[in-house]
Amino acid sequence: MISPTRLQKLAKEHGTPLFVIDHDALRKNYRQFRRYLPRIQIYYAVKANPDPAIVRTLYQEGASFDVASMPEFMIVHENIKDLPAQGRQDWIWDKIIYANPTKATETLEQLNQYKPLVTFDNLEEIRKIKQHAPNAGLALRLKVPNTGAMVELSSKFGASPGEAVDLILAADKAGLVVEGISFHVGSQTTNFENYVQALSLTASVFREAQDRGYTKMNLVDIGGGFPAPYDSSVRPLRELAKVINTELDRLFPKNIQILAEPGRFMVATAGLAVSKVIGKAVRDGKTCYYINDGVYHTYSGIIFDHCKYPVKAFKKGPTSLCSVFGPTCDALDVVSMAENLPELERDDFVYSENIGAYSHASSTYFNGFPPATVVHVSAAPKH
Ligand SMILES: *Cc1c(COP(=O)(O)O)cnc(C)c1O
């Protein structure tokens, strides 16, 4: 944990808006995931926060990576290629999965040289892969229930369980190798039953494929969705892990390799945003604070991620209900309409915790305001 005193010191030193990444928190999240889900190799979903320093820290912990675009692929490739290899010689499969089911032909052509592992969920994609990336290995993305997830994905991606084996056999017939099955239960999944249902569907597709003569599948990729502890209503990973481990051991023999693609869980609690009050007004009796970070910047998750980030003051004192607005001229740039804050003055700092995922990653330059400065720290200052 980074103390409020240290946060304020960082804000003074580096200026605001500031986005602080706590690498001790990253390592803690990684190790916790490993401890509770020992059978699973972690493929960190880079889109949650593509900062190269995060990639390096997680790689040193032993992580692999899930990417969804060529620039993300290169961020990982450039940042891990010089580090000691921890896997087999053909590390690309051990270290990177390209988990976007729909890929442009140009992307496939660039990926082909790396013999990548890519996902697919339809016939058109099989034809594209065959033509433009014949060296790729495949994982079928299965459509699974996303009930109760904060961010739903099942309407955009996934082959239905009924067509899954037809697609696997079609890929096989085209001369491609389907290595296994992947799914995503939806982001910030607090309904653990989603994982149970998805694993059971996956196992039934495995069985059907086997019955129909396809026996080359050896991996199950259980995707992301692992909930970050934004508040006390989120049950801990330990409880979800118990459910998943039981199902994995019941449904899949030991020789089946299990992957997961946690994004949010790894980085949400490792990011903090510090900004400052740049203006203050009273409208309809309510104090409105204007700060120098907002929804086009580090607070973008309010829009894109359906997420809330309480704004906190460093100052103590009696609080009242306030609004907090971002710096741009757009009416959409509202951080909160209901925040309990003490009386703040111009230049006072405010901050938000648990803002490491899907935040700075979607910052824009809208209205001329650049993204927050990023600073990397470990909990204990290094000397
Ligand atoms: C976004 C995404 C993830 C990460 O999801 P989280 O909910 O952040 O864990 C993993 N896999 C795929 C394919 C994704 O699109």
C-alpha cells in the first residue's frame, strides 16, 4: 500500500494528473492468483493496462500474455525477448496468445512468422487464417453465459456450443490444428456459476470432438473475468478458485493444459490516480469541484468499463455532498455527481484507488488535455 503522504509527495514531485502504478501490488496479485489456482498458467490480458513496465514485472514473475492487436503483440515481444527465457525454446506459444477472434488479414500476415496461437469462432476466420497465417495454432472461442458480469462479451464473440465441433472439424479439414478451447465469462464476474457452466460446456465440446474423431486438443483457456476487490461485496479470489479448481479436476485430465487471461484482477488494485482541484463553484446549493483528470483520461473506465471510482481527499474535516467534474468542456466529463468531500481549495490534491484497469489505457488527448503522467513505484521507496 502506498501511503497518502507518499502519494502527495509523488504528486508534488511529478505534477498532476498523475497515474501511479504500484509494482508490489502487481506482484502480490500475480502471486495470489498462482497460489489459489496452481494448475493455471497466467496470460495477462495486456488490454487492461499495456504499460511496458507492467509487462516486464509480470514476465519476471513468470507470466505469459494475452494480446488482441499487433501493437500489443509488439509491446510484449519487445519487452520480454531480452529477458531470460523461462519456457521452452518455442516460447511464443508459451508466452503469447493472440486472443482476438477476429483478425485483419494484414495482422495475420505479420503474425504468421511467429507461429502464434490465435483464437477463432467462425468459418470466415478459418479461411482467413488458412490463407494468411497457416503457421498459426488455433483455439476455438466458445460462447458462454455472461450472466451478472459487469462487462458483457457474449453478444460479440463465441461459437455456440452446437456449432463448435463442426468448426473444429472444418479447421482440421483445412489443414489447421485446433489446440483447444477458450471462453470469456464477462469482465468483473461476481457470479461464479458462469465459470462452472462455461467449464461444463467446454468439457462437453471436448467429448463431442473426441467422439467425432478429433483428438488433438490439449488446452483449455478459461479467459478473464476474475473480479477485482473494488469493494467488500466482491467475494475473494480464494472462493472463486475453490469452485474453478474442483471443476477443472473433475472435468479435465492432468495432461490438459489450463490457461487463464486475467486483466482486471492483475492491475486494478495496482493503479492510483492523483489530480488536483482547478476550479470550484456552487450550483443549486451544491459544491462542484473541477479537477484536472476526467472521463476522457484516467477516469475513462466510468464510460467504457461501467466502473465507479470514489474520489477521496487527503484533507480531513466535515464532508458534504459534492459533484466532481473533469477538465474538458464536454458535459459528459463527469467523474461523480455524488461524492462526500471536505471543503477543498484550489490546488488541493484528490485521489482514487483501484483504478489500474481499463483506465489510463483508454485515455485520449480530447480537448487538448494529454493523458496523466505515469510513475512506477514499489511500496517501499528504493534507495
Ligand atoms: C479483455 C479480455 C480479457 C481480460 O478480461 P478481464 O475481465 O480484465 O480479466 C481476457 N481475455 C480476452 C479474450 C479479453 O478480450
